[in-house]
Amino acid sequence: MSALPLPDADAQAQSQQLSAQLRQQIAAAGGWLPFDQFMHHALYAPGLGYYSAGSRKFGPAGDFVTAPEMTPLFAQSLANTVAAVLTATGGDVLEFGAGSGRLALDILLALEARGQLPAHYWILEVSPDLAERQRATLAAGAPHLLARVGWLSALPQGFRGVMLGNEVLDAMPCKLLHWQDGVWQERGVACEDDGLFVWRDAPLAEPALAAAIAAHEPPDNYLSEVQPAAAAFVRSLADCVDSAVLLLIDYGFPASEYYHPQRHRGTLMCHYRHHSHDDPFFWPGLQDITTHVDFSAIWAAADAAGWQLEGYASQAGYLLDAGLLQALQALEPGTPEYFQAAAMAQKLVSPAEMGELFKVIAFSRHLALDALLPGFAREDRKSTRLNSSHSDRS
């Protein structure tokens, strides 16, 4: 980790304080903490975790760049799907974890241009600091629309409209499982005498957690993740909707690819000042910790909760069908704005960049749609790629 930039003194102090709390948690748990609990505290500890401590996370000055930060074309494409659902439901928009607020801003502007503004654009945000940044982004970019935006601290009841999550599932704490000598173990965190965090395996308390991996016959010394928190989140949403579509965008694979024998070290990654690495013990609280998403598990959880699968596609297929090129063509050709937007559009859809790694999945509940949602006509993989053993209910 010597090649990574050194945090300033204040950031180091924050991380050291968080690390002390983590050591206390490990000690209180008997010397071993499941990794999902370590990850949750590192990301969300009040005032100290990565998403709650106030550091800049998004954009060139942060740790990573998300699609909405790259170009408004991303949100303008999503707005076509959102508009179709608003027409069908007469409802609102609810965005989970709205980041810098850029996606909310650009979707609202796109809906305004179509004459389809919802009465409310709700944001469910666990970080007070990010909520303030979102408010500032919206106030600067569309002050006349700010009155339509509201922030929630809990899920609403009887929601109608579109639920939207861009890169939300990947930041939910995961379990780490290790297959060694014919035995499943759970990987967690312990402390050395000098206070350093170290990996340590313990007997698997919930054997059912390994079912998804075990179905794909992992080789010896196989390490991967399961994401019960993400699955529980999707299930929980079913209880608070009247009629709605849930649209999720994230990087990941179906189970057959996620748990491929060659992916034997899992997908756990950390992001720090535009550097990616695999050490979650590096300055806890100052870096993002993520995993790729097992979309087959998300589908299974949604199906069990009564969600209807409406579409599953690569980000490239979705954006091209949802109107990315038409949004690009609306810009004046030959201008710097056009060339910059074209370059960003290429990153969004190129298989070598974000086009194939990122997926878009959509579910509906208590809503009969007359046609496929915009985004899924070109390339809908739901019946062939998510899980060949799971019946296609569409």
C-alpha cells in the first residue's frame, strides 16, 4: 500500500479513532468479528465511517466517478424509463443513496423537458453529509425544482412510482466464505497483539449461506462473498409499495459467472482516491469497500417477496435502448460539449469499460405494464442469463 496517497493528519486521526472502535468491537465479540460487521462499521459508523464522515467521495476530487458524474446522458436515458412508469402509476420517484445528487438533478431536468415532472422526488439517504451535498447540488442546478425534492430517513408506506438505485447494492455489507479442505468457513477479522487487523476463519454458523457458491462446485481454497444484506433490502421494499417499478444499476454477474471457479479470490474491492485495491484494512473509514453484485441472488430475493422481473440487461444494451444515442444527437455536432459527451457515452457502453460489467435489472409489483420498459427491448437477458434453473415468470 506504499504507492497509495497518504491521508492528511485530520483524516488519519479519523481513521485511527474508527480503528479503535473496531478493535473494541472485535474484543467484545470474543476476538473475532464477521466481515460484514467490520464492513458495516467501516462504511457507516456515525461520524467516522466512509459514508458518514464528510469526506468527498464522488468525482475527480473524490475516490471514484460514477456514471451520473460522467455525463447527463446517463440520467437522460434513465428518465425515459422513469417517465414510462410515472405514466403508468401517476406516482413519484424514490432514489436510494443519491450520492452527490447529480442523478436526481439530471433526471428532474429531463422529466421537466418532457413535461412529466412528478409531484415528489424522494431521496432515502443514510448519510447526513451526503444529504446536504445533494441539496446543494439541486439548489445550484435547478433551484426551481428543489421544492419537489424531499429526504427520507426510513422507507415510506404505500409508495407509487419508481424506486431507483444506482450503485447501491455493491456498498451493502457482505459475508466472506472460504472453502478449504472440504469445509466451509466464514472469514472474519481479528487483531494481532500490536493492534493490526488480520483475516481469520471461523466455523460457518449458517450453512445455508454457502448454497449459492456450493451449487457451482468451487475448487479448494476458494474465497467469495454472499450478500444477505442486499437480498434483505430488496425483499423489504416489497412491503412498502402500492404499485411500483424497482430499477437497479450496479456492477456484477449472474451466479454462474459470479461463482466461476476461476474467480477464486472473490470480488471484494476498495476505492481510495481513484486507486483500486483489495485491502479493507487500509485506513478504515477513508476508503470505499465494495463487492460485485450477484444478480441471481437479487432476482431470487425479489421473486420470493412478490416482485415481478421486468428486465435484465447489460448497461450498454439498456442505455442504447433507453435513448442514449438520441440524447447525444440532441447536442450540437462538432462542439466541445458534443465531443466530451460522445467520449463519456463510449465509456458507458464499451464492453472494455462499463458497458458489460454493469447491469440493469427492473422489477415491478402490483403493476401491469402494457409493454417492455424502455431499456430492455434490445437486449433482455432475464430468461437466459440470470439463472437457468429459475422459472421465467415474464
